[in-house]
Amino acid sequence: MIRFMKYIWVYVFISSLVLIPGVYSLVKNGVKPSVDFTGGSIVEVKTQVPIEKSAIDEVVKDQKVPVISIQKQDKGAYLFRMGQVSEEQISKFIAALKIKSGGSSIDILRNDTIGPILGSELLFKSIVAAIFAVIAILLYVAYAFKDIKSGVAAVLALIHDVLVVFGSFSLFGYFFGIEVDTLFMTAFLTTMSFSVHDTIVIFDRIREYRKRSPNAPFADVIDVALTETMGRSLVNSFTIIFMLLALVLIGGETVRFFAVALLIGTITGTYSSPFVATPILLLWNKLEEKKKKH
Amino acid sequence: MKQTKKVFSILVILAIILIIFDLPTPPAIDTTILGVHIKKDFKTRLGLDLAGGTQLTLEADMAKIPQADRKDSLESAKQVIERRVNFFGVSEPVIQSAVSGELHRIIVELPGVTNTDEAIALVGQTAQLEFREHAKEPVATESGFVIPTIDNTISVEITGRDLKKSSLQFNSQTGEPEVGIQFTPDGAKKFADVTKRLIGKRLAIFLDNVVVTDPTVNTEIADGQAVITGSFTVDAAKQLAIQLNAGALPVPVKIVEKRTIGATLGADSVTKSVRAGIIGLGLVAAFMVVQYGWLGFLADIALLMYGLITLFLYRFIPVTLTLPGIAGFILSIGMAVDSNILIFSRYKEERRRGKPWQIAMELGFGKAWESIRDANFTTIITSIILFNPGNWSFLPTSGLVRGFAATLFLGVVTSLFTGIVVTRTLIRMFYRGAKQ
């Protein structure tokens, strides 16, 4: 048996090390919304002389236009979805394309300002749904473990994980310009359910040992439970981390930061179950016992 | 053992059927069984990013809208269209407003929509519902001949805004499809007043300024329920219900363009993700064998079954697969072995306590079950709330969130089946307790 609960201050330290800069940045800078949230421009051009896709990619890179996607249309036309750009940038971009196509004329079929894919209404509703899910989780955990404290502890660990993921992306946005898009939303929802999943496995073990030896000190029960579930937690997280590392390293540009968000979520989700949810449960119990004595 | 053999044969047959439907070119079903015509193909539905789809450009007629309100009107028109498209089914549409100078447009992109005309009809209808009374009550003898129009009727000030909900239902006597409507408390009060006043007279129901039905009011209707009958087909009644639920468009729109668009992502990014998935899968499989030996190998077979079932369900429902969807699927494979890991670590513990392997295995399954149940149940609750099956207006009805919730739900339920039923059967059939 490892005396996990002797080192609560270490866990508090590790969590604060990650949470404080992340939350500070989140409050101060927020996250960097992508075109999914802000809207941008949609430009469609048709060239007389067809241009290779690779040549177009080159122009996009050279001109530093925030192009989100390029869709090939019928008859040699291309549709560009862009972030927020000025008219000037667009005309420069088209001029550069013109050079690539050997100076032949380029028709601009469309140049519109577009609204967001994920508007504020949808964002708000998704958050409402997430809050409902959290309440439902709290109630279910409280019911399954016949103990409201377990429910609250599980949810606090979940909030810890969500803050870690958002905080990291706030820092990424500030330092590397990484944006938060619709994919990030799904990664955030996945983290939510993964976090609780892991916590329940540990709480289940604690429940079992408490039943078996009701008179043992709670800290001991927890230590036994953690020692025995630690192997499983690590094995399970490793399988997920293998998958995600493969996606981050070789999965290609489009899903890279989605995988990074999930990776952070998985790591903090695994960490928070024994080192956030469980200590909260222990401290709360101690507090109650103290009150009873007085 | 007899029981186990039976279950095992069923699983083998299931696997063969699944493999047939998961082939790159799956068979289509087009047959009549017991008088029910079944027509279904099992192709993978790919999203806009991977396969492109249909793009509709709608232009809003802002002539009657004051300059200052135009942006808001466009935004709310967009929301109404979004709701309509999302009621239509689980796919991942992209809907954006687009403004250039005086042109106010809405761009709707639908992945893999086969019936574009139906999509156009659904997206473009104004769906303004209005109740109107006859200006001059026709004399009984000629009642059948007076066709109500906007000119010979007067509005009773009950419109689509007074609706709480509408739904497709079937007439209990004739079996004809009809649209049931339920008024808001306010609307119900207005409706009660109007029906009380018009007992024995006619009250016409107009949709987009065209009369749909012209029933006679028999009694005062105070409970806020009404039905719109007409010679609807089932599809038409369903569409009308969807349109009324989603609300009327605040501005008239017309479709100015319809075209097919290409994929946003090259085949290259799909190849990369799939390759990453295969490598990751290989790692997970190898890891399980290293950790648990033969047991790990059996779990790997169950994992293969998980892949087969999930792909089949994606094709059957169908779930529109986008690149992030594929990434999510890959992730779910990593998570699907979780129940096996839980069971096997319990098994190892029991073995350490010196129990014979058969007993240790049954104990492993038994003891792990509670935590597997509780852990997965919370995920199921989360996915149901996000999916919003009741179409509640305060929760998202967007394809994006729904698509995620649907795949999450399928993943959890399938992994419960493969992790418990399939693995257990395989172990009972093939595992002989090897060395400690």
C-alpha cells in the first residue's frame, strides 16, 4: 500500500502550478476564437488557366492569408473560406494568384463577409447543456454512492479538468496563436465525460473497501483503493494516450490540436481522479468528523 | 458450456454479417418482407470536409425591412433555417449568413443530401401560419363554393407566434395524416375567445397566404389544442410540422443558387488520420498482449468486433462522418478496452489472493461490473442531454453537438457489449487459465 493521502500538499502544488497560470491567462486574455465563432470572408475565384492546388497553397502561405479551407469547384473555380481579412489583403491575394496563373485574367465570383458557423445562440445552448449534464452527473454519482459528497467531489474534479484544458488553450493562444474552434468544443465535452468515468472507478473501490472494513480509518481505505486502482488507471490512460499521440504526430494538420486538446484532457482526467476528487472527499470527511467532535 | 457455445456461434454469425456490410462496397437491401418494403443502402456517409455536398445560397428580400433591422433579420432567418435543417436529421450541415454590400444571403451546405428538392422545400418556405375568419359568412346553401382568400377574410390575430408546438399525427377516424398544434397559454386564450365567438361559423387556416383548410367551429376550444387537416401526405404533414416548430422566416427568402461543392480536405489528410489510427490501434493491441498475455489477445479480438459493429451502425443510422468524427472514432477504440482492463486487473488481484483461475475470472467480471456500470451510465446521461432528443429549445439542436453525442452514445453502448459479452464468451470458450 502506498500512503497517497500523506502527500496532499504535493497534489495541491501540482494542480496550482498548472491551474494558476492557465486560469490567470483565461481571465486576462481569454481564448482565441477561430473563424467558426467569429465569421470571416468567403471568396470564390475562377481562373482562365487552371492553377495547381499546390501552387495555390504556396500563394496562401506567402501572402499569409488566414485561409481556413479551400474547396475545388466545378470548371476550375476555387472557394476560399478565410478568417477576418481586409479588402486590401484579398486583392493582394488575388493579384498573387494572377501571377501564378501566368497573368491570365481571374474572375471573382464571390466576395462575401460571412457570419460564424457556431453563433452565440448555439454556444450558449451548448453551455446550458453542459451545465445540465454536470448537474445530472452530480445527482447520479450522489445517488450511486449514497453520498452527496462523492457527487460534489467528482464534479469539482471535472471543473478542475475543464479549467486545465481551457487554461492550456488560453496560454497556447497567447503564445502560439492557437485558436479554439468547433473541434475544441467536442474535445472539451469528451474531457468532461472521461474525467467522471475515471473518478467513479476509484470511488467504486473506496465504496467496496468501506463496506468490507467499516472501522478502518478513511485515509487508509483510500490509500488501499488508490494503490489497487493505480495500475488500471495508468494502463487505461496509456491506451488512450497511444492513440492520441499517433494522431498528434502523424494524423495531419487538421486534427492535430484537436488531438492535443484531448491529450491534455486525458492526462488531467486521469490525474484528477486520485489527486483532486479523492483528497476533496477525504478532507470533507475529516471536516465533518471534527465538527461532530465539537 | 453449452450456453457459451450457443452465444459464441451467434457472435460468429454476427461477425460475418457485419463484415459483409462493412466491406468497402457494401450490399444494398431492396426487398419486400411481410408486405413491408425495405430499401436501404449501407454506404458510409461522409461529411462536407471529406466528400463535399450540396450548397444552397438563399437571398433574403430586405426591401420591406428598415436598414437598421436588416442584420438582425438575417441572423434570425439563419437561426430558423438552422433549426429546420437540424430537425431534418443527424448530419453536420454548415449554415452561415453572408453579407456583401446590399446583398443579404444565407449559405446552407448539406453533406450527402440525396433529395435536394426536399431540402430546398424545407429550407426555403416561409411557413407563416394565420387563422382568418370570413368577412361575410356565406349563406348555408352556397357554403361549399366560397373559397376563402386573403381578400374575403379577416385576420383573427392568431399566427404562428402563438404556437407552442406542432406535430405530425393521424386522424383517429380516417387515419389521414394531420398536423396537431398546441398553443402557448396566451395563444390558447385568444383561440378560446375566437372559437367561442365563431361557433357554427367558419375559421380558415392560411399558410403563406394560401388557404390550407376551412373548418367549421363546432364548440369553443379552451384547451389550446387544434388540428390542421387537409389532404396531406405523411411527408407533407411532417414537413409542415417541422416548419411550424422552427418558426416562420422573418423575411422572404428565395434560392438563388444550388450547386455541388467539393471536399474541403484533401484525400491526403484522411489517409494520414487513418494511418495514425491503424498505428495507434496496433500499439493498443500490442500493449494489451504485453500486459495481459492471452487475455489481452482475446480482448483485442473483442476490440475488432467493436470496430465492426461501430462502422456498421455508422452506416445503418447513418452517421455523417467528418474528419474529427474519424478522430473521435479512433479515440473511442482507445477507450473501449477500458472495461476489459478493469475486469482483468480484478482478475489478477483475485489470482494473487490464490483463487483458482475460473473463480477469479468470474469474480473479476462480477466485481468490475458495478464500476463499469456507474462509469458508463454517467457518460450515457451526458450524451443523451447533449443529443437533446426532445428537441427542447433551451438545449442545442445543432448537428455538430448532436453528431458528437450520437457517436459518444454508440461508442459507450457498443463497448459495453464487446467488453463484457464478447470478451466473456471468448474467455469461456478459449482460455484455459495458463500460468499465473
